[in-house]
Amino acid sequence: MKLNYAERMDKIKASEIRELLKLTQRPEVISFAGGLPAPELFPVEKIKEVSKEVLEEAGTKALQYGPTEGYEPLREKIAQRMKKFGVDATKENILITGGSQQGLDFTGKIFLNKGDVVLCESPSYLGALSAFKSYQPVFKEVPTDDDGMVMEELEDILKNTENVKVIYVIPDFQNPSGRTWTVERRKKLLELASKYNLPIVEDNPYGELRFEGKMPPSVKSFDTEGRVIFLGSFSKTLCPGLRLGWTCADEKVLNKYILVKQGSDLQASTISQMQLSKFLEKYDLDEHIEKIKAVYSKRRDLMLKTMKDEFPEGIKYTKPEGGLFTWAILPEHINARKLAEKAIEKNVAFVPGGSFFPNGGNENTMRINYSNMDEEKIVIGIKKLAECIKEMM
Amino acid sequence: MKLNYAERMDKIKASEIRELLKLTQRPEVISFAGGLPAPELFPVEKIKEVSKEVLEEAGTKALQYGPTEGYEPLREKIAQRMKKFGVDATKENILITGGSQQGLDFTGKIFLNKGDVVLCESPSYLGALSAFKSYQPVFKEVPTDDDGMVMEELEDILKNTENVKVIYVIPDFQNPSGRTWTVERRKKLLELASKYNLPIVEDNPYGELRFEGKMPPSVKSFDTEGRVIFLGSFSKTLCPGLRLGWTCADEKVLNKYILVKQGSDLQASTISQMQLSKFLEKYDLDEHIEKIKAVYSKRRDLMLKTMKDEFPEGIKYTKPEGGLFTWAILPEHINARKLAEKAIEKNVAFVPGGSFFPNGGNENTMRINYSNMDEEKIVIGIKKLAECIKEMM
């Protein structure tokens, strides 16, 4: 028996990465593959404390249906936190979502007809590409350099492309490249989006994890017209297991997201939202973020140093000022998927970079995560990876 | 500034019901409108207990990312519980979703191209219609009677309709009608679906809340080909605030749901899944369901008795053997939306039935919930409602 699926399902396939990530669950594997935060930093005792208090104080309310928009006190606190990103917001601008991933799916649903064009950074976040694929768009990759998306290239593409519907960007410690956009490019992006009347989706799960320098204002902070949709997440600053993120947008635009949330799953978990809200009330999340940054920046330093010492010449990699990833470019003749196969035999994993290019190519690239492994494993893993690379040089 | 949305958004509008439900949050309102379970039955202390234990035992694992399919021990327990529905399943047949609502959204994504036909009961669950609408189908309503969908009508429609892609049914204590299908019709449905090679989506959030008589086997229990997709939920048997439901399907079909889950929001909340799993391990959910049934059946009895005593002649209503709703048919000249406006002035709310017919009409119908109000309020509310009806007779 073969059921008759929708056309869009032809494009939705199990990614090789998913299979790779399954292998990384073996305890002997040193994994630089996932985008997992360091679990040893999760504030388990504090979450235990707020879980108890929420059920004591809110009782049955914590277990009942709640509004689609989200738990009001949590929306208020997130609106306040948007100041960190240079954005003045009220709770009316905030929808609570199932991680920021859900905001990506909703973006596709709200903006994309089949065949519409999504402009994204080249490379871009795989999970966003997967989410958008359900709505059958065409991806057009905009070239990037160390300062983010190249604006001349964007302008050129906008001039010559029909049916562009959304510009999707990750301006802070981009996934997969670890790069951060300059302020000038952020402003220019907005100017171009305005000229072509396009929405910008600004995905920002990593911006708060800045190890050095000053956090640049978000693209949304320059938005006077309500065309930027900002996606935030607690997965990297607190923990991913609660599955809570948010969409911050102009009220009129946010209303579309709320309508779509209603049909998709009614609302985020009432109890999880109350727990998070209580956590933010009782504890200082920014203080907690400082602890995360201290650990991650040491891991990044050690990883970059080991790469410098061990990697053969001719390999370039980014030096991110925050976030979770570095991005390496191998000599053109080295296929990173083959390298990954070789590495996994030595119990080391990373994600081949080719998957982050929606239109293919760039098979000599790799995304390397430094947040999830301890320092000893980072050194051993990078050394083994260097051996594998040398064998393929 | 006006952004350019996808075509599907033309159909996705705020429902009047949503506005109505907002009014019902005023404490003075006696609401028969929502489909809310009785919060006084939520096992708050037990959930508090399992929340603590999960964080003590699983620690950071409860706060980390987990597999898209769901937490394995929970999937195993749900597979076991499928026996209640007459279904032999293993964890490989179970995906954990954000309530069964998310399974409906995924169904649309997986099966529906624009213009495809969804066959549903007339009337049908509003939330399913909303979920499917995102994928721009055409709804064809199949007439129903007290025994469920009328099979001769279904056969006739199948013979004469092109592009049918999905048959969506709620065979147990249907929302909104409260009706339950006979076993014969369940078998016949499967026979017809097989003849036309169609998937059946069997939505079953209420089946376990049977006050009398024996639970009929689910449609899925007769499925030898893997064409029935069964959607289950803990929202009505435990609590909705955790937002946990499941999809049970043949492995090949379930794989499509897992792929779509991955792109939509990666996974359900790790910690909530562990809490639920621990609850099922430590406590007897079926024992808890007995308590719910005892309360709801008394409320149903009282509501039906009060309706019998107070409603003017010429009003028909269903006498459900379980679930949350009864369904009333007013004389044709009474518009239930107008009645609802009148009732809310007297602080009584219900949902006008017209919204449950995707192609309109039937404005003389009403859905009345009996699970959420205590007995005193049921009597007062129904009396007031009767007064409003009399004024319109």
C-alpha cells in the first residue's frame, strides 16, 4: 500500500546529519556536531525550585489551557529583555513559541507560496531551510564574508530576482559560520528591505552569548516600519528542554503568527511558561549567562589554539566572538562528508558544511561546535580530526 | 506599510469563537463554551511530586535536547496504552506531539496540496478545520446521524468526487456533537478507505471518558494495511497544560510525521515528557480517569435533566455516553449566534454550532460543554439559556 502524499513531501527527506547525530549519542564519541549547550551548566536546582513554587502558587492554573499568545507575565518579561537587543517592545509584540524553530515554520506558512524566493546567507542554518522547505520556496543564497551578508550582492540579487518574499538572516554568531554582521550592513539590509517592501526574519538565538566586545544593536532595533520579525530563544541561554522561544514583531504582523500558532498547536506548555517566568523573576538570567560565556569562551580559545597547532596549513576557519560554532574551509579537493566518515571511525564527529548551502556545493566546509565538549575532549577530538585531515591532504 | 503574505493567509482569520472565549474568562460568566476539562480534578500534588523526581533522577538530561520522535520510555508506555483502543503498537509507531492538535497540522502538511479534498463529518471539530485550512483544501462534509457518519453518503461522495486525499473523523464522543460511531460503520469506513486508497485520520481525545457501556474498538484496531493515523491526547485524561499528545501510525507513515515534526519545532518538551512518563509509571492514570468520569457523568446527567425541564419544546439534543459535549438543534428560525449574544449579556456562554460546518449553514445549532462548570452553575446557566431561547421562539 502506498498513500498519496502532498507534493511538498518530495522535498522533505531525512537528512544525513540526522543519521550522523544518532551516531554521536554513543558515549565514546567526541562530538563537535550538534548545536547542544553544555548540560553541566543547566541550573537544575533552580528549575526544581521554580517547578515546585509554580505548582504551589498557581496550582491547577499551571495545568489548564492558556492563551495562544502565551503566559502574560512571561510575555512582559521577554518584552523587557528585548531592550538588550536595542528594541522597545511591549507584551503585545511577543508570542511564545516552541523554540525559535517554530517561529521559522510559521514564517514559511505566513509568507511563502510555492515558488516564492527566500533570500538567505550562504551558508545558512539548516533547520531554517528545512522549515521553509515545507512551503516549497526557491532559495537564493547571498554571498557572505567576515562582516556578514555582502550588501552589494544582495542589492544585485534584489534587482534581478522576481517573487522574493522573505530575507532570512542570523546576524549574530551565525549558524553555521560563527560570523557577526557589522552595524553598517544591518542598517543597509533594512534600507534595501524597505526599498523592495520585504520582511526580514532576524534569527537570534546566540547574540547574548558574546564573549568579548560590545553587542551590536539588532536589525530589529533600527526598524521603524515593523518589517523585522525577530526570533529569540531560551535554548542556548537557559536550556533547550523547556522548548521555549519567542517571536517579536509589530502587532499587525504578530497577529498572523498568533493565528498560525492557534491552528498549529493551540499554545505553548502552560506549566513550562510559568516555570520560565518564575525563573526570570526569582533569578538573574544575565548572571547565569555570564557563567555560560566564561565556560564557552575558554572552550573556544582552546579549540582555536588546538586547531592552529594541529591542523595542516591551508585550512581557514572563523574566529567567532561568541556563540557555539566555528566554521572551517578545507582545501577544495577535500570532501568534508568523506572526512566525517573517516572521523566517526575515530569517534570524532562534526557536521559537513555542504548541508548548509540550500543549492549545494561547498563540500569542502565543516561546522565545528565547541560548547558541548569539555576541554580535554576538545583537545583530543581536534587532534584526531587533524590526523584525519592530514590523511586526506 | 503592507507586507505581502502567502495566499493561504486569506483563509486564516481570527474566529469569532476566539473572541467569545475571551469574554468567558470573566469570572461572572457561566461558560459552556470551551472544551476545558475540570481543573479541580488535575492531580497537582502528583505532578509536583513527579516534577521533583524527574529533576532529581534525570538531572540535566531533563533540560537538554532530546530525540524528535519523543522520549523513549514515554513512547513505550503510550504504545502499551494503545491496547485500550484495541491496537497492538510498539514505540516505533508513536510520535509525541504538542497536543493532538499538532498531529492535525502535520496531517495537513503531509497529505494536502492546494485544492485537495478533505472529507469530514458534518459538523466537525473546528480546530481541525483551522489546522487543515493552512494547506488550502476543499472541505466536503459527509452527513451524519446518531450512529456517526452515514456510510451510504460517504460511498456516494467517494464515487463522485475527485482529489479526495484524507478522511478525517472523530468516532468517539465527537466534537461538537457528542455522538459515537457504531462498530459496523467503523469497519465500513475502513473498507471504503481501502477501496479508494485513502488515509483515515482518527482523532480520539475523548474515547477514554466513557461513562457507561463498553468502549468500541477504534477504527485503527481494524486496520490491517496501515492506513489509519490515530491521534491521541493527554489533555482530557490528565491535563492540557503539559501540551502532550501522540500520533500512532504505521512506521512508514509515522516517519513522515517525524520528519515534519523535526522542521516544525524539533521535538516536544523534554522535561514535560519525562514528567508524564514518570506519572504513568508511578500512578494509575486509569484510576484517575475513573474519578473524572464520575464527576463528568453527574454533570452530564444534570445538564440533560435541566435541559429537559427548562428548554422549550422543539429543541433536540444529543445524549452522549461520554466526552465533554452535547449538541442542540434549535428550530430553524433561531440563529444561535444571535442567541449567543443574548446569552453573554446574561453571563452565559456556549459555542454557536455554525462554525463547525466548514461550508456554512446550520446556524440553528449549538455546542454545549458540561465538563468545566460545577453542578450549581450548570443548573443556573441552563435555566438562563432556556430563558434566552424562549425569548427568541
